[in-house]
Amino acid sequence: MSLENPVLLLVAAGCLAGAVIWGRSALRLQRLWRRIRGPGGPSVSVAADLARSAYRKEIHTTLLYVALALSAFIGAIAGRPWLVASTVLVGVPLAITAVYGRRFIKEADLLEERTSLERRAEEVLSQEELAPARWAARLAPEKLPDISGFELGQVYEAGSGFMAGDFYDVYNVGPGRTAAVIGDVSGHGIDPAITAFQVKYLLRVFLRQYRDPAQVLEVLNAQISEQTKAEEFVSLCVVVFDDHVNAIRYASAGHPPAWLWHDGEVRPLRSTGPMLTLDPKGVFSAREVGLDPGDLLLMYTDGLAEARQGQSMFGEERIAGYVRRDPRIDPDVLCKALLSAARDFSDAPLRDDVAILAIRKS
């Protein structure tokens, strides 16, 4: 094989170099397009369509340079004058590629980096949107554990605040002893939500350590008063079911009254002390009420009673009326009926969070 035109061989080498430059840029755009599109997903966004279009154009340019490199190489060997003249024209785009090739690759890198940053920002925003729901799932779970000897019902609805401070919990604290708690931290946002989380899980520790719910509230109050902000107050109701004496023992820190169906009547379990953090040395008392099979306890946060219609509120007595009307109602049905009634009563969407917990001794 003889070399007829060395100049065309240089042109072929230049075209091959151009193909490498455009090919590298095309590969970056391909990665960008796939990242925007997502794994296995269709290209549905404008950014993905633009990246795909740019990728295809640069693949086209890469293939063109490859074809021209082959043509120049063949011309260098064959030595045909017409092929020589046409191939020399390749020098124009080749010169552009040589001058601007690095810029092309840098622009593709910048576009890929920018899209990656935008994607991370979208993921952060998505996490922020999911955060309230995840907090609520920890503080007021949709499903409570099965507790032998009890029927449970619960419901939670977030109000207009960013994050909730309402919570409830039901769990065994010892042989034949079951605790039910419900509480509300004043305000909205991340700080009240964190306080609610701390209170909920400190209660699990203290209720296993102390038998008297009043003592639990005093210890808890002293503990969280050192940690919370001055404007954060916690209302809380703790009820301990004791199978050994067929009774409940409860203490309430400034919480709306729970309602107990017992001995043919509905009676309130009212507050037995101040809201937590109002006074680090606050004093609480506990009270005991008998409990029979079929008795029903209803607990809720103030968002339910304070649902508004003009100047009127849904109110505690209306809540008690639902228990009084049908004391044998399924606990879960009762919770959902109360939430639905509060929605229907209110002339606007519920502004505050609503948590409702109902427990029947079977």
C-alpha cells in the first residue's frame, strides 16, 4: 500500500481527533439525559428532551467526523484529485473543533453538573415535603399494637401547621398494666414536633419505672422544663389500666377532659395539674375509677373540641354526646365519626391538628 497524499493523512488524523472530542461530549450528554429521565423512565421533561436532542446532534457530528476520517484516509492512499479537493474542505469544521473543542466538552460538563445539583435540590425539597408526614407517623401512628383485652381505635388529621405536636400511644407497662397517653405541644414547626417526640418516648421509660401516673408527670415535667423553650407548653393525659384491681388510674396535665363510659354514664376525666413546663416544680395528683368489661375511654386533643363555626366551637359536651348516644360503638368507628362531625361542623378546614384515641375494655 503506497501513500499518494500525506496531507490527506494528516486530515484523516485531525478528523479522527475531532470525532474523539465530539464523542466524549456526546457521552456526557447521554449520561445527563439518562439521569434526568431516571432509571427505566420515559423522557417526559423539557430538560430531558433538550439533553436527548443535544446528545443526538453530537453523535451525528461524531459519526460525520469518523466518515470524513475514513474518506481522507482512502484519499491519502488512492490519490484522486477530486477526492483531495473535497476532503481538504474538512479543514474548516476541523479548525472550529480544534479551537472550540475544549469549550464544547466543558459546557457539556457544566450542564451535567448543573442538572445534578438541580436534582439534589429537588430531592431535598421532596424530603422536606415528606417530613411532616413522617413525623406524624411516629407521633400518631395509623396502626397501634394489638393489646390483649382491649379494643383500640385511633385517628389523626394534620391541621394547617407545618409540623404537628400532637401524639398518642398505647403499650404495656407491666404485668396486667396498660398505659394510654395522649398529648399536645403548643405551636407548630420542628421544635414542638421534637418536644412531642421526646415526651412520648420519655413517658415509655417513666411509666415502666413509676406506678403512679402523677409521679410520672412530675418527673417528666422537671426533665423537659430544662430542655424546652419558654413558649412551649405540653398538655398531656396519662391513663393506666390495671387488671389486678379492675380500675384505671389517671393524671392529666392541663389536657382537655377524656370521657369514660362506666356504670351507665359518661364521666369526664379532668385535669389534675398544670400543663407541663409552666412550672418546673408543678404538683400533680392522680385519681382512680373502677373499670368493667365493655367500658369505653375516649381521649382527644384540643383541635377536635376547638373546631369552629363562626364564634361557636364543636365543644366538649358535643364530644361526650357521641359516647353517650351509643356507648357500645366500635372504638375505631367512634374516632372516625367524631372527626367527620368536626369537619362538617367547621365552616373552614380544621386549622389545628386533631388526634383521637378510643379504648374499650373487652
